[in-house]
Amino acid sequence: MPKQKRKETAVVIPIPSSDTQSEHDRIRKSNDLDQQLEREGKIAPHNRGYDEAADGPATPKVRHVVDEP
């Protein structure tokens, strides 16, 4: 006698998320503040160092170039 095949059904289980509406709002408010400071030419204290970490140290500004023979 042949064995009966089981019907397999996939069960989708959502990945647990710690994002709540209040967390979303907090992050949004922080991003809005960062963008406002950036428009004013300022750097948010918690963002200091990110550009250098991502891009490497800034190239020093050249004050005077002397053309030597």
C-alpha cells in the first residue's frame, strides 16, 4: 500500500519588532532636528565624527602653493 503524502502548509510568523509608534515618532523628531541644524550649517552633537568615520580624515586646506623649479 502506498504511503499517503502529507500536505505541507507554510506558516508565516512575523519577525518581532520593537518599533512602536512612540519610537517611530522619537526617531522622526530627531531626524527633523538634525536636518534643521544641517540647514543652519550646524552639526548635531550626536552626529559629530560620523563624516570622518565614513569618509576618512578631512583633507587639510592649502593656504599657499609655491611653484618650485
